[in-house]
Amino acid sequence: MNQFQYMRVTNPKAAVAAVSKDNTTMFLAGGTNLIDLMKRGVEAPEKLVDITRIPLNTIEKTATGLRIGALAKNTAVAEHELVVKNFPLLSMALNAGASPQLRNMATIGGNMMQRTRCSYFYDTALPCNKREPGSGCGAIGGYNRMHAIFGTSTKCIAVHPSDMCIALVALDATVNVSGPKGDRRIPFADFHRLPGDTPQKDNMLQPGELIMSVDLPMNGFAGNSHYLKVRDRASYAFALVSVGVGLKMSGNTIQDVRLAMGGVAHKPWRLTEAEKFLKGKPATEATFKQAAELAMKGAKGHGENDFKLTMAPNSIVEALKTAAKTA
Ligand SMILES: Cc1cc2nc3c(=O)[nH]c(=O)nc-3n(C[C@H](O)[C@H](O)[C@H](O)COP(=O)(O)OP(=O)(O)OC[C@H]3O[C@@H](n4cnc5c(N)ncnc54)[C@H](O)[C@@H]3O)c2cc1C
Ligand code: SF4
């Protein structure tokens, strides 16, 4: 590992000021992703700004819903009574991620900012446009079993690895950030990017911007929510495909629905067409299959990940059945 300086800050202003000075300084939260990347030489910051002493770990009610501090730990959020009661989808998605030890360290902001798990990205001997723009994409035509089937580009076919983010995009979250130019709010659906010609950029944060918190609007999905994660091992494995569902039911009719998929794109993948189709329909397997077919429009495999073209629609149907309690 390269030598680096370490500093602690206790307020957002100091954190933003320290990281805005140059592009070789990075925020350090739980360290569960950044330190791994530094050990492998993928990231080489000259200075780390430890933000864990900033009091941004509260989970509190707001006039419209819930605000979760960016430094709240994954475990604390997953187990918080207001989250369990009102947003069980978020609780389920968090608990499906990593291991208990990792969830005790990992923060909400860090989870959003974690980098892809593409093996070419982690191996500095191999080509990767995300790690080294212009070097090529090893996964296209290479080992791509974990890779994307939606929204890919000729430069990158990686997926965003987070489970939590699938729940947040389904639940219409908003991200509050603070930066050198002031504060702003970013709808969660716009926070992460597709790879396009600049796969090195994962999200819409500007240099020096600090994630402060995430807002969740109250909704009526708590009674019929489900997070389905299909993976190679029962724990400690990233999603091959995951589906987050929230349904608002009136008898057997779907009044409203939120649906998103993970493991399939460079960003959390919201299924808006399928949502539109499902509204007002009866909660039957036939309806769910039609919704899944709609959701798969435009999907494309890259060889080793072709199985996702079958696994993804089957997972959508399964998750909808479980959420509707018709399984
Ligand atoms: C073995 C293993 C298995 C895992 N399995 C899963 C899994 O199944 N599902 C899943 O979702 N995740 C999984 N993870 C990833 C884990 O959830 C992330 O590593 C973790 O959430 C990152 O949070 P952190 O606080 O440790 O971030 P850090 O490692 O401290 O930081 C990550 C990045 O976020 C930036 N950052 C942190 N906080 C902020 C902020 N407030 N504002 C702006 N930038 C910020 C940092 O600068 C850095 O670039 C796994 C990790 C490991 C090591
Ligand atoms: S898929 Fe993206 S992250 Fe993976 S090798 Fe290609 S450019 Fe790099």
C-alpha cells in the first residue's frame, strides 16, 4: 500500500474543505470498501479524511417520512424500529448484504458509494476502462458472469453491487449532499450513472461533495414488501439478480407498486414500465409474468451472464408473488 496521510474531522464543513482541496484526498467512512481498494492498488489517495466523528448517524422522523444520516451503520438502520415498521424492504435489503461484521462497520453513505465488484476492476494487471480510462474492458468477451444485462455501453458492462440501493431507488429516496458550492438534493434514481463513455464515474456527486443523509417519504408499502436476492452462496455473496418490491393492495387488486432490480445494471434499475402495467391489475401469476416480460425489454446478455435473461424475469415473478402473499 502507498503511504498516505490520515486526518479526522468532526463537522461537515471541515470534511468538505479538506477533500475539495485536491483530487488525491478521499473521505473515509467504515473503510470496508475503500481500504480493500487501497490494498489492491486500485485507489491510491494521498490523504484520507476520516468522517466517522461527524454526528451524522441519526435516524429520525421528518414531516414527510424518515431521514437517515449518512454515517448510520448498515446494522443500525436495518434494525431500527422505524425502518422495520415503515420500510421493511430497506431492512430486508440491508440484511441481505455482506456479513454481520461488515454491516456493523459499513455506513449508508459508503454503501451508496461502493465500487463495482468486476474482477477486472480489482486486478491492476488487467484492462479496465473504469479503473484506467482508455485501457479497454476485459469483461466484454471475457469473464462476465456477474455483469449487466441493461444499460451497458461499449466501454463497460459492470453492475452496481449494492443491495441497499435497490430498496432506496424503489422507495423514492432523496440524497442530501453538502459541497463546496453549497447544499443540494438528488433524487436517488438520478444519483448513480450508466457507464456510457465515462465508466470511471459511478454517480453524480461533484468533487468534494459529502453525502449528509437520505430521505424516505412515507408510503403504504410496508405490509406487502419483499427483497429477493439470488446469489451463489446463502451469505457473503453479491447478487446475481435481486428484486425489491413494495405493493399497496386493495383486496387482491394492486393499487400501487414499486419495483426495482439489482445485479443487472451499472445503477439500481427501477422497473417503471412494469410498475405502470401492474397498477390496478389483479395480483395473479399471469399478471406478474406479463409485468416481468415488460421489465425485460431491451435486456442483452454478454455470454457468461446470459442465464440472467431467464433468472431476472423468474425472480421478478417470485418476488411479486411473495410480496402479494400469493406464493
Ligand atoms: C466481503 C464483502 C462482501 C460484501 N457483500 C456485500 C453485499 O452482499 N451487498 C452489499 O450491498 N454490499 C456488500 N459489501 C459492500 C459493503 O456494503 C460496502 O463495502 C460498504 O457499504 C461501504 O461502506 P463504508 O462505510 O465501509 O465505506 P468506505 O469503504 O469507507 O467508503 C467507500 C467509498 O465511499 C466514500 N464515502 C463514504 N462515505 C461518504 C459520504 N458520506 N459522502 C461521500 N462519499 C463517501 C469513500 O470516500 C469511498 O470512496 C461487501 C463488502 C465486502 C468487503
Ligand atoms: S465491465 Fe467495467 S469495471 Fe469491468 S472491466 Fe469492463 S470497464 Fe472495467
